[in-house]
Amino acid sequence: MIALKRGARTPRFVPDYMASSLDDIDFALLKKHGIHYVAFDADSTLVNFRGKTMMRVTKQFLRSKRHLFKKWCIASNRITNDLQPLANSIEAKVVRATLFTRKPSKRFFERVYKELNSKPAETAMIGDKLIADMWGAKRAGMTTIWVGGLGNDNPLDRIFRTRQVERKLMSAYRPVENIKKLKP
Ligand SMILES: [Mg+2]
């Protein structure tokens, strides 16, 4: 996990930290910095796009970090109601999008705080999308961690080449070799 230097004029889509994968996230460090609550994006962060189960090593890794935090949740724009088993497997709550409350809206993140019973300054958002996850959560006051997306992308993201656009956006904030390392 790499910390990015933020200034007053740094755009909100620039995350506080970058990690090449979930197991590259230094959860103990987050805790040390006052993070007691964590929200995870689901698609391309915990699981493949529309996936339902996590890789066993990922699950074991997250379970081993669960005790560091008071609560954590899955905060997803998925409308289908199929995230509960995934959440149960890592002792997380679920905050799902509704038709009008979706990431990156502030209202969505307010629901995350409500579910976790947390304050913005002690809550971190972990996700793969610069706008939905990083920009939205930063605007709502959270610490943000951008992770390299898992395999399959949302077809729309493939069409709009979202990942390429994100990489380009971020290249101004990190040396290119780090971006390559993040998304091989
Ligand atoms: Mg995602």
C-alpha cells in the first residue's frame, strides 16, 4: 500500500492510499491512523463483476483483520439482493444502492455511516473506481483506498475504457511505474 500526498487542491478522486490488491492493504496502519470502520466496494474489489464468492485466501486474509475494526460493511451499487452471503462470510453488514441512492451520491455514503454508526473521519472506503468509490467517499469525508480491480470488468466500463481513463487520470499523481505495478 502506498500513501499519496494530498494537498488542499488535490482533486477528490485522488485516493489517500493505493494498493495493488486487497492483501496489499495495511489494515493495521489504517487503524493506527484512527480508522475504526471500513466500507468495501463489492464488484471488482471483493469479487469479480457480479461475483458471489470471494477467493478463499482473500476471505481468510480479511477475516484475520476483522478484529482490528469495530464494524465493516459492503457498500455496493449492485441492485440485486445477493450480497448477504458474501457479507456474512467476512462478518460485514451490507449497504446496497437503491434507484436514487447510489455511489457516488452523498446520500449513499450517509447510509453507510448510519449502518456502521460511524463518523466520516474514522471510516475508510476501499474500492476500485475513482469516481464512484474514491471521489464519492472523499466528498463524504472518508479516508480512501484505491485497489487494483479484479479480473472481469463491468461491460459498460469495458466499452468506456474506464480503467484506461482512470490510469491516465492518476498518472499525474504517481510515477508511471507505480501505476503499472498497481495494474499489471
Ligand atoms: Mg467496483
